[in-house]
Amino acid sequence: MANSQPGFGPGEIRSYLKVTGWSPVSGGPFAELWSLPGPAEEVVLVPMKSGAPDFEKRARILLEDLARIESRALQAVHSAIATVYHDVTDLRASHPSLSDGSIPLEAGYELFLSARRLRVASAAAAIRRQGHFRNVPARARDQAREVRLGQTRRGSYIVPIISQARSPEDVYAPQQEHIDIQVEETLFDRRVTATMSRALGVLEEMAGAEREPTPSEIADSVGEGVSYELCQALSKVVKAESVTTVDVTFNWSQVAAPPPGSSPHVEFNEAAIAIVNRVSDHLKTRLYTQEHIIYGVITDLSRRPEEETGRVGIETLIKRRRRTVWIDLPDRKYHQAVRCHDVGIPVRVRGVLSSPPGGQATMDVRDFGPDPSLGSD
């Protein structure tokens, strides 16, 4: 690190220290002292001006102190701080013959392609639930260009996919009147990763069952984000030379709670991929009703005492532009919407969307609730 930039700033440092038990004790605009309670109380100096000539030097000293205190490798601490606002998804191909940490060129090529395919398929499912995306939404392809790949690692052969988990700032407030476009764009990354985790978990369950999944179960899996494209992303890796297993590990950001129901680790061997291929073939030849997914904040609530349903307005992004979508909710769900509005909890809605240019956008709701990708209950 002596001849390179740290790759993080004071914000990442402070967030990392906070979630690992440290507290600020004193400081000013140029530096802060943070302490860690314990038998031998530790104190570290945090440089606060990333543009200062000595920032790199002070950051290196801080890393060395933290590595010593945590009994971890310097590079591990560096990576943890640099990705504190990010989720890191490890895509791994393995085979007994890959014990030297290398991989055949063709298999490596397919692994990198599959990293992109998984992101595109998951981003598409975060926008629409559809069994086969004959025309992938442009936003899904854009998302795959925005994530980063980390350095490959030993352990068979691991490709880390780095995506944003949240903004450094608090992103929602009670009774918020409008969404922030930049914040929503940042959070789309986390929503894609959460969709990928949930969909792969459902696919793993189907592949590991004692019987083959029924057509009804496959149709239900589409609602969880499973698609023909997602199945193919996995299948093509295991079909590659010298690869018998592909697994995915989700390392969730320390400053954003893991999504409820998400799978921390999934694995697909050759037998499981045989089932995945059957699911893939079924999805390719069946036409399922297209359902959209919207995320946003509740800005309008309207209900008369005698009415059984309430009218709710949700501000969301449609084609990266703010738009209010109107939905009708029954009593219990309406009260849930009121709570989300009052507390400042973002929501996720799945259903059939109608958004004519220049007209009112409405949705026939299939599912409504707090946005689970952000760790909401």
C-alpha cells in the first residue's frame, strides 16, 4: 500500500470503527482519536482530510494498528474498510484438480461471463418478475456495468463481485415527501443482490429436494426472482472444463442489515445443475404473466371510515425518473402502509403496472410490504 491510494476515506474508516465497537473520544477537523473498550484499552488516530499530503501515511499506520488489534492480515482489514458500504458476492468454481488455485482458460472465461449473467438476470428480476426475459430491461444491463470485480482469490477459484449496499448517509426519514434519485440508484445495487440471494436460495432448495419440482413450484419460483437467464448463468459454469461445482457466498455490508430470508451461501454440483437445467427448459417454453416491482416511499394516504380499502401513493423511479404510482390496499395492508409512512420505511410492491405517458400510473397489487432488501421486517 506504500505506493498506492488507500481506496477509502474518513467516512469508511469511521463507519467501520463504529460497527466494530470503537467510539470517538476527541478530535478536530484534521484528525480524531477513537478508543476500543477492553482490558487493554486501545486508541487509534483517524485522519480526517483525505486530500492531506500525509493521509496515505496516516491511513497505513491506522491499518497496521487495526491489523494488530484484530489479529488479522493487513489486506483483510484494508478490504473490510474499503467495502464497508458494499456487499461482496463471491462466485466460486471448484474441482479437485484446481487445488493449485488456477483454472482452465475456458472455465475461467465462463466464470467471469456468469458473474455478469447473474447480475443481469437478478437486476431484471428486481425490475420485473418474468420466467424468461426475451428482452432484458436496459436498466438491468446498465447495472451489470456499474458493479465492480475484486481481485480473484485462491480457494479453488473465486471471483468477488462488489456492489453498493447503501449510501453513507441516512437514506429515509419519517413522512418523507420525495425520494432522492441518487440514493435510489445506489440502493438498486443492494436490491439486485438481495434478489439474487433469494432466487438462488429458492433454486437450491428445488435442486436439492428428493423429487423434481412441479410446474406449480417452478411458476411460484418466478415470483422469487428465478428465471431462465439465472438458471443458464449457473449451468454454463458447471458445463465448462474441469468445473464440478459452483457456489456463491454473500458477504453483506457491515453497515446494512442482511435482507431477511436471504441465503448467505448456495452451492450447485453437477446433480443439482441437472435439475436447474430442467427448470430452465420449463421456464423457456412457458409464458408467465409479467409482474413489475417498484420500490419507494409512501407520500399519499387516503381512506374514508366507511371504505374497505385505502388509496396509497408511492413515489418511485420508473425508467430512472420520479413517478407516483397509485395502489389500493385492504385494511391490514393499509395500516401497514400508514406505519411505513410514519416511521420512514421504504416499501416494495409487486403487481401489474400501468404507466401510460402523461397519465396516472397505477398498479394492481399482488404483494406489498416493507422493502426486505434493506433489512426491513
